[in-house]
Amino acid sequence: MTYCRDEHLLIPESDLDGASMDTLAVRAGQIRTGQLEHSDAIFPTSSFVYGSAAQAAARFGGEEPGNIYSRFTNPTVQAFEARIAAMEGGERAVATASGMAAILSTCMALLKAGDHIVCSRGVFGTTNVLFQKYLSKFGVDISFVKLTDVAGWQAAMRPETRMLFIETPSNPLCEVADMAALAALARQHDALFVVDNCFCTPVLQRPLSFGADLVIHSATKYLDGQGRCVGGVVVGSNALLEEVYGFLRSAGPTMSPFNAWVFLKGLETLPIRMRAHCENALELATWLQTQPGVDHVYYAGLPDHPQHELARSQQQGFGGVLSFTVRGGREQAWAVIDGTRMVSITANLGDVKTTITHPATTTHGRLSPEDKAEAGITENLIRLSVGIESIDDIKKDLARGLEALK
């Protein structure tokens, strides 16, 4: 049975044992009330009432399960947590106000002053800033290494290393990590292995099955899929998530019931959407390779990608995000972006609508020039999150933008 703090409201899931991802996305974790509603209910309440003072004391004291206050107990949020935990193959999940809140909550709950994180260079720019600018204030040291260089990871390990943190595929160059190798390295050094699975979602890869201790999502992206809400989630074992839950209970980076309900609706269509994203992205990446003015295309689904075979062994598809470089610099990249008419110029990704952005001045704009160079964020790099529109229409619109290079 999936973890839930009000198990008497949870639909038994014994019939879902061994169910496919498509079924879990629709059926897992639903909390049904006495009204016997078919769709997931939403509980927009800040607090909950008790039958007696004694029951209130038992709830607050942890002697009786049940809801207390929506900062840390809400049935709609619990339903989302249960469903994404089932999809990732984890024992438990804790939902947060954003993807960055999920990363912060994990670090604050599980690290202390004097600890050391080894992090891949190819992470979201704000993750880099959180680690370097803010966690360092609390005495946590950070080392950045190339995602695909396992020897480099080994060399970066210290006695005080307590966490290995990666995104795979990476943002925005689509590099792919050998998760099994990094998980073994983490175990060898008694460190946690944490994987941001935002680009693939559990539909395409399940990092826990490769030895990860925790999986993190920005639910804002593919889990929602339509750019409606901001949220995050951490998935893993009961023991680790109890610590993250404790931080959330005290510090309050909480997911709202409404956002959790939206994410529940998003999960129902996630497998279908991810297949469509993958199909469009692969065709678009192949097409971009043939276009004049395009220097290089970064997408693990392409046979010439350095980690193509590794990606095939770890993923059930190659995802919907790709990037490419154009001949020239920032001026030419901006001209391509500005020349499009249908795709959305926005830094969000994972939307059913195709989006386009210039990482060097948006998602990774706060990095130093040195950090950008180390991460391969050049001025002529463009990132695409490929939506589910007609692929012919996406190509036609990008062709308009590429006209600026002629």
C-alpha cells in the first residue's frame, strides 16, 4: 500500500501490484472520501477539526494518524505524493512548493555544516546558485565535476562527502550519467545519491532502480505538463523522507492543495504526453542536423550522441528537451529565437507547447562566465522543449527563425 498519513481514506492498491506505468499514473494513490467521488477530491482548507481535545492532543503528539494543518498534512497533497511515489517505485514522497524547494528541503534535512556535496556541472543554473551562494553560508562545501566523467567523480570524493547530486539528462546539453556507477561510488563513500529526474520523469527512467537514494522533480515541468502551477517533490525511502518531511513541517515550503490537484490531473496523462514529446523531439533533432547554420545538435536520441547507448540502456525514451548551437554568437541565437512566430519564448520546459530559450541569458544567466564555460553554456546555444503540436508546424516555425542565419 502506498504511504499515506490517513490510510483509512486510501483506496487499497493490492490490485495495482505489478500494474503498468500508464495505470499507476491514473489510479495510484487516490484518496476517496465518504462522498465516493470518482475524480480526485481537492481539500482547500488550512486546518482540520477534531472530535475532542484528547483527539487533538493525540494527533499533534503523533499517537494517532490524521490531518493537523495543511502546512504538512493535506489529503490532496498526500494523494499526489502517493501517486508519484508509486510511479517512481519509492516508499514515500514529500511534495514542496517548487522544484527548488524540493532541493533545498533535501539538503537542509540531510546535510550539516562541514559536509560536502559533489554536483554535476550540467545542472539547472539556479541549483548551482543555491549550492554555491546559499548552502555555502551554512558551512556546506560544493565541488562541481563533469557529469559523464566517473573518474572525476571519484577524484572529487572526500571523507566528508555526504551527497552526490546530478541531473540526467543534463540541462541543457543532454549529457547522460551512468547512474549505476555513481550509485556504487556513493555507497562506497557512505554518501547519498540524489537524481533530479525532471527531464525524463518516471515514465522514461526510474533512478531508484539504478541505485539512487532520492529522486527530485520540479513538478512544474512535465508532471503538470501544461504550465499551470509551480511545485516540487522528493521521492525515496521512508527513513530519508521522514527527515525531509520534518523540515517541511517546521520550515513550511509547502505545496498548496490546489496545485497538488492540478499535478494529479497532469500525472493522469503523463505517459501519453511523454511518448508524444519523445517522438517529436527525435524527429526535430534529426531535422535540425540537416539545417544550414546549425553547428551541432545535443540530443541523446541521436546515434552520434556520446552517451546514446547508455541512454538507451537507462531510459524508455530520450525525452522532449534538446539544444543546438548556431553559427555566430548571441546576436545570431537571438535572431533565430525572435524569428519564430508559434513557439513560445519562455524559460519553462515540459509543456505541451514548444518553448525556446537562450540559456546563457535566462536559465543560466546568473552563472559567472567561468561557470558557464565549464558547463558548456555558450552564447550561440539555444534550448528547445519540444511540445506535442504537429511536428510539421514546429519545423515550419523553426525554419522561419533559421532564416535569420542566411
